[in-house]
Amino acid sequence: MAKVIVYSTKVCPYCDMAKQYLDEKRIEYIDVDVSKDTNAMIEMTKKTNQLSIPVLDIDGEIVVGFDRKAIDMAIKIMLNK
């Protein structure tokens, strides 16, 4: 199965909504709290050139923010590989 990473924090409502959306779609993911993991924050900013959260790395497709259309497209690409 492909790798999905959600860069988030515990106090971000959009992060929670993104993770709930992935749960509803039964997509397994790794949740990384960038407020506690400096290396993960650096990794996230290298992928996006910004500090906005959530960031979803869906098998290499990067989605910034809780954007259902972009998440669905990235999942579709992942599942068709």
C-alpha cells in the first residue's frame, strides 16, 4: 500500500477534518505532529515551501490545507499506480 503522511498539530481543526475525511475513505495514514517534531516540520516545509497545515503527502502528491477535491485526486492517482 502507498504511504500517506498527514502533517498536523493537535490544535488545528482543519487537520482533524482532513484526518476524519481519510478515515471515512478508509485510507491509512501516518499522523505527524509538527509542533512536537522539528525534523518533521523541516521535512514538511521542504515539500511545500510554507508553514500552512495540514499538509497531506499522498504517495508523493502534496495537498496543502483541507481540500477535498485535491485529496480525492491524489487518492485516485495513488490507487491507480
